Amino acid sequence: MRKSSWWRFIVAVLVLTGAVLLALGSTPKLGLDLSGGTQITLEASSTDTVEANAENTDRAVEVLRGRVDALGVTEPTLVRSGENRILIELPGLEDPREAAEVIGRTARLTFHPVLGVDPSIVGKTGESSAKDKKKDGDTEDGEDPEAPTGGQEPETDDQGRFVTKDEDGGPLVLGPSQLEGDDVDQATAGIQDQGVQWVVDVEFAKKGQDAWASLTGDAACFPQGDPQRRIAIMLDGEVISSPQVQDSSCDVGQLGGRTQISGSFTESSAQNLALLIEGGALPLPVEIISQQVVGPTLGDEAIDASVKAGLLGLLLTGLFITFAYRLSGFLAVVALGCYALISYAILVLLGATLTLPGLAGFVLAIGMAIDANVLVFERAKEESSEAGSTPARAISTGFSKAWSAILDSNVTTLLAGGLLFFLATGPVRGFGVTLTIGVIASMFSAMVISRVLVEFATSRKAVRRRPGLTGFAKTGRVHDVLLRRNPDVMGRSRIWLALSSLVVVAALLGIVLNGLNLGVEFTGGRVLDFTTTTSATKSDVETVRSDLGDAGFDDAVVQTSGDGDLVIKVGDVDNDEAQVIRDLVAEAVPGSDLESDSLIGPSLGDELRTKALIALGIALAAQMLYLALRFRWVFGASAAIAMLHDVSIVIGVFAWLGRPVDGVFLAAILTVIGLSVNDTVVVFDRVREKWRGTSANETFAASCNEAVLATVPRTVNTGLGTMFILAALYFLGGDSLTDFALALLIGLVVGTYSSVFTATPLAVLMHRVWPVEPRTPREKRPERTPDDSGAVI
């Protein structure tokens, strides 16, 4: 092995060892679209006294966390999203009414006298008594029926007394409520005069001042240390504070309508308590702006389908690459397996949530990962045709010359993945994460692992004696035919551009005539997807449509999906109305079961639609700027117009077919942009190389023509490798990934065409109008190349 390859070998071994350990020791977190459950997005609004900023939204999260815990959901997730939004994930919970009731209810803040700490002083209650209700088997072992958990109404005796727990978990016996949250005027956190202790100052409204004075005055009559000297403040049936009254006087007139709560407060806990007391519930009003319910079977089917698609795609791609490049192709497939392992390990290491589009991104990146190897092998083929070239020298030169194209094409894909991460939300953002991880891992597997394997193989005597085994000892048949005939593709630039324009016009006509079938993410509303034991028939659709109309859902759209499932789209209906729809479908179509339920508020739909347009605009601008910096502005402008060409055609085809344009489609479009620029960059990289070395008599158009012909084998082989993956996703990925795979298949075909017949002819025509000179490459040290034995010379 060459000395310069030892560092690659060591790095590869270390990375693969770490990846294996991570893969064996951890499992990725599954999103709700794979595991099943309910996801709710809340939006907080400012009030006259409280601003909906990040700090106050965080406090609202803590209040909601206590409410969610009352649902008994395993491992719920509550996080702030942005400044004023809260994302709640409830795995396994399939009834959104239960979640919405608990999360969105108006909490009750009450103030109670403490009567003692001995539960036995509470007398026997009436019909509502927990003791009377308790029967054998009604409670679990160790459960205290007299001490309700937060969120439950307390069981009181005939005098209104009840048993609960204080903020430290100790027992308390409380009397009936003496004040409500409405009686509080304001509560503020501050530091005592000594400046060493945080306290909460509470001021009561006029109607609550006398009640508070009476409550605290009665408590102050008990000696210091007596439990009855305490006042209990409860929120949602749970004691949040039970301070002692510090005043020594029993004179209620002296205590007035103010009080100060002291304790072991930090700045944060004091401010939090003040907001809870003043707000009476959440520090900020919240509204449900989106909600999604996914049945557990959908996730299992999606995972199974994606795994099958990934394995089949990997098998087909592996067979194709091995057939095309023989031993080198087989070693590239081994590196591809390492890529999959590394991607999975990074996903686990980052703690990223794996979503359904994320799975698709993971599978798609397998096809894209082979691109770098194809570029290297095609370069090695060209080098092998030079006199005196050896397999070791050819592959070393191939890696060296292909590096700039690999870097530029992967950076453009990373830009698309980064835009998805920063501009998208939910599962689509997860796709951006896995796509980005996949690109980074693919570059490592191609430039490090694959290089180590191929350089080691080509330095063996058995391979040197049989150079045909390498797969790049000879240039391919397609390359030879094109080189011999040398067709003048760029001489017909105007014809290719006219043809591209006609296709774009046809696509735009589809948008104008048919319109776009915007998904619920962009329009707002609710979509309920039902699985059926047998494919839903036209009669089932008509029956459900009629029943919904009779029930008042006149705007409901009832359709069947590709798998024969029943899909119902309605306006912004609440959870009770959604339950009515579920009951009607269950009665009309026996054996039907809710698979998913998605609700998007109108305001959020408008916002997501605007963000989608912004994302597309930024993507085009970012790609154009990058290409202008790396090449010339003529190339950047040509690539941007070609991207618009590709995007317009994909959207137009979806308009003609009536396919939904939703968040997953947005992910596909941004990926199409990455794929389109990927192909164009490879062509432009070769144009740049040819252009720098042109003679005085050779035109820019001639350089472009040579570059296009030279990159055709790479374009065909990479396109086929990626197409195998997408075809597997389309046919095996399930209904949820069919449209995603279809958009990418169209984008792949159109992008491959446009890189040759749109972007490059545009660059030729623009150069005629605005001629620019090639950049002079920086001086490089001659790279040391191996001789026949693999030694560096």
C-alpha cells in the first residue's frame, strides 16, 4: 500500500469501528409518522401584560408538561419551536380529543387554608368519596386514592375537606377554596431588601383583598411551625406552593390585599411561580394550529416498505455498478455498504428523529452515493488510454481529477439539504437532516474507503497482470463511439432550447388549466386517511360522500388513494366533528380503520405556503451564487434557468396528473434542484477544464461540446444507479412515498436532459453575447503518482 494511503486506511478503520459500536449500542428515535401517536403544534399569543417570547413560552411548556404527564403517555416530547410555538408529541395516543382537552383546558388556580397534615382528620365523604368508590381491583398496589394526582378533581368530605400533597410530596389536608385565580391582580418576582433571597409578591384585585386578608389572618393566629399557619396555592388540582404566613398579628385588617411568598426560590423558579399565579394557568394563551394522528400500523408498514426498497435498490445498483466497473465496481459497493453504516451511526450519534421522508432521504442517498465513484472510474478510464499508464496510476489520477466535480456537486446538494433543515418543519426537516448526513457520509465512503480498497486492489500483482479486472483498463463503448463520431451537439443549441421551452410551456399550461392540488399543509383543513379490509369501491365513496353531506360536511372531498384506502379532506373541523366523520365512515365502510388524521390551521397553511416559495427562491439564488463564485456568472445564470426549467416541468406534470402538492413534494422539489445542479456541475466542471486548455482556434462552444460528450457515460451510469433506487421506492415504498419517488424520477430524467440540452446551450448563447475569459488555475505541485508496483515516484 502506498505510504500516502496509510492515513486513509487508519481513518477508515477508526470511523468504521466507531460506527459499528454506535449502531450496535443505540437505536434511532422514530418520529410519530413511523411509531404512531399524536403530534400537536401550539402557538402562543401575547397579552396586554405578558409577551409571547421564548422565555415565557418555555414557562408555558413546563405547565403543559404537567398536564401531559396526567395523560400517562410514555416518553412524551414537549419542546419550544421558534419564539412562540410548542411542539408536543404523544406516542401511542390516537384520540386527539383526549389530548386537546387536557392541553387546551382553562386551568383553575385556587387558594386553600391548610387544616393539617394528618389524612385521618378527613371525615367519610358522600357519593363522591374515594373510599366509597374504592372496590377490590379498582386501584393498583401502592396507589393512594385519597391523594389525587395533578389535573384531577380532589375527593372532598361532607365539609369540603380533602387530602393532597404539597410541593415537596408531603401530605396536606386542605379546606374549601377561599379565592380563585381571577382574584389576583398581579404577581411579580423580586429580591428581598437584603438582596439574598428571591420572593414572589402577590397583589390581589379589589374583590379578592378581603378574602385574602381573612384567609391569611386566620392562618396567622396559629403559632409558628403549625401546619395550619400555611396557605396552599393549587393549579390544576396540584399544590404549586404552600408558604407559611409570616405576619404575627391575627388582625385581618392589618394584612390587607398584599402578600409575599418566600422559600428556596431561584430567579427562574420565582418568575415561573409569579407567572403561574398571575395567569391563573398558562402564562400565555395558546391555540392548536396543527395536529396529526398516525396509527401504529402505518409506521410499521412504512419502515418495512422502505427497508425492502432500500435493499432492492442497493442490490440493483450494486449489480449494475459491478457489471459496469467489475472489481472496482464491486469494491465501490462494499464502500457503499460502509456508507450506509456510517450514515446510520451519525443519525444515532446526533440523536436525530427518523421520519418517513427521512427514511426516503436515507434510501435516496444510497443512489447518490455511487455518483462519486462513477466520476472517479470514468476519469480513470480516460487516464488508462494514455500511453504508459498503469491501473494504479490511472486510479490515482482519476481521484485527483474528479475531486473538484465531486466537491461542487455535493456542495450544491448540501445547500438543498441545509435549506430544508432551516426553512422546513416536521418530517420534511427530517428529510433534510438525513439527506445532509447521507451526502457527508457518501463523500467519506467514496474518497476514503473506496479509494483505500481500490488502490490496494490495483497494486496487487494479480490485478496488474490482468488490468481488465479493474473495470477501467479500457474506455467504454459509448465513449469510443462518441469520440469517433464527434457529433456537434452545441451546434444545435437553438433547437434544444426551443424544445425545452415548448416542454415548459406545456407544463405551465397544466398549472393554468388544472391548477395545483395543494395539500392540507398549504391550504389548511383536515385530511383523514382510512385503511379498508378491501379496496374502497366507487359505491363506498358515494355512500360516504352522501352521509357526510347529510351530516353537514358539504365541503368534504372523498377520494380513494393508490392503495385503495379512503381519503377525506374537509375544512377546519374540530376533534368532535372529526369523530363524527370517523363514526360515519366506520358505519358506511365496515372494516375501515383510521390510519392518519392531519389538521393544519388556515394561518399556518398560509405561512407554510409562503415559506415554500421563499425556500424555492433562496435555493435558486444560493445555487446560482455558488456556481458564479466557483465558475463564472454565465454558468451560474445558465444553471439557475435550467433549474427553473426542471422545477416547472415537475410541478406541471403533477398538475396534469392531479397529484398532491404538499410538504413532502416540497422536499422532493428541493432535492430535484440538488440533483439538477449536480448533473450540471459535472458538465460545467469538464467545460472549465477543456476551456482552460483550448487552443487559440478552438471556440468556447467547441469546449462545451467536448465536455458534454466526455461526461455522457458518467451521466448515464449515475442516472441509472439513482433510478434503480427511486423505482424501488416508487413500487415498494408504499402510498405515502409514491408521489415523493415519482417527483424525483421525473426530476432525475429532466435534470439529466437539461444539464446537456438546456444549461450548456444556454451558457454557449450567453457567452456569445457576454463573453468572459476563463479563470487561470492556481499553480499546483505535481502530484506524486505510483509506478506499477504501487510505489510513489
